[in-house]
Amino acid sequence: MRASGHDRDGLFATQPSYLLQERHISSRIIAKIPAGLTKPQVTGQDVTVNAGTNSTLPGVGVLLAAGAGSRFTGPTHKLLAPLGGRTVIEASLASLLAAGFPTVIVVTGAVPIPPRILDHPGIVVVHNPEWAQGQATSISVALRAAHDAGARVAVVGLADQPFVTPAAWRAVARTESPIAVATYDGERGNPVRLADDVWSLLPTTGDVGARQVMRLRPELVREVACEGSAADIDTQEDLAPWT
């Protein structure tokens, strides 16, 4: 994982948050990428997403959207770049909402995300003022918000990975392990499930995210084979094959 924000006052120090509301959001989801395609395809399947309705997933879903995206040289921040008729963050968020978490936490930071994108009853938005200190700070902010919501599990993914499927989110969330990590063709990616008994083990600064704990405590980790792709949109060249 990659992220942003630092917690000097302890993991569960009070963090301002607010709930943005709307009845429902209708969006197009990214379909599974068929094997053998050299150019991934974005499809136009319309779904109505109602996070929090009849959900059986444990914990909360977390989308980290705080980084500066400095490697992306386009006219907008990479999360607001167009992808299949919407933005990168909208594609990522639609997949997460479609997974069915009772609550979705979105961590913002370097760039304001238009309110219309986050206007949904299942979304809690928290701002990370220390996003420049690395991904670990955004994870800390997210875990404080998860704790405030009464959650004991947080499933964390990145807003610049729009091709992670709802099925991947669900599979990782339902894997009962202190840490569960999605794999794609044998390679670890996102999302990552973090149970509350490992939250205190996570770094609070830097960009290593949960990787350090997974490396040092392999007995805590279960891998979950997933379909789809955890490809990052970091540069315009990354985006080009998908458009």
C-alpha cells in the first residue's frame, strides 16, 4: 500500500470527520479484465450502489486518496483524470461501494475531492493534514476513524488503483486473519485487511504501509488470490493503456 498523514497523539487520537449523505449513487463499474488482452477494457455496466444496505462484510472499507501524485504530469491530479467517462477516483470508489461494506472511509489530503464524488450515505470522509509525511500517516487517520465507528477490521485500498474489483474487496474482507492481502498472479497487491490486533504494530510515518509488518510477522498474513488488477495510475503513461 501507499498513503499519507502522521499521528503524534496516539493511534486513536480524536480526528475530525464528517458524514456526507445522499440516497444512492449510480455508477459504472470496471469489469474483469479478460485473459490475454494487451489493452485492458473499461465496460459500461450500470449498478446502483448502496453501501450499508444488507451488508454482511466485517469492518469498514478504506480508500486512501491523500497523496500528491507528483509523478502524474497531466492537467489535473491523477485521481481526477478521466477514465472511461468518469474519474480515476470515481472508478475506484464505485468498486469499493459495490463490495457492500457498511461504512466506507475515504482519506483525503493533497487535493480536494469534489463533494459530488463523495456524496453518499455510506461514506465517511476524513482529512489527513500531514499527508506529505507518507502513506502510513493516512492509514493512521483511517484507523482512528474506523475505531470511532466501532469497527475491528479495516480493509484498505488505494484510490489510484481503479481496477480492483468488488469481488477482490469482498474476498479479502471475509478472510479471517490478522492481515489478509490480495494477490494477482501470485504478486501481492491491494486491498489489505487489517484486524485491530495489528493496528498498533503499523508504522505511523513513511510510505511502507503494512508491508513492514507483513515482512516481519509472516505468521499473521494470509494471501487471497484475486481476479482483476492492482495496477497503479501514477503517470500519464500508466493511464494511456486503459483509455
